[in-house]
Amino acid sequence: MKVKIRNSNKKYAKKTGFRTRQKTAGGRKVNKRQRARHGSF
């Protein structure tokens, strides 16, 4: 099956680490939520 997604987008979509999430306002919100739920991670 061919994934209908441009390579550059795929590369961007792959970046799901903590540091990457910290780089955007939305990502920081996600990290904050994670920390609240599970303690430090």
C-alpha cells in the first residue's frame, strides 16, 4: 500500500520526541498534560 504523504511531511510527522514537542506551544501543552498525569517522564 502506498502511503499518500509527501516525504518531507512524513519526516516532520515522525518527530514525536519530548524535545520536539517542547518546540511548539501545542507540544508544550501536551508535555505538561503528560507530566500531570504520569508524574515526571
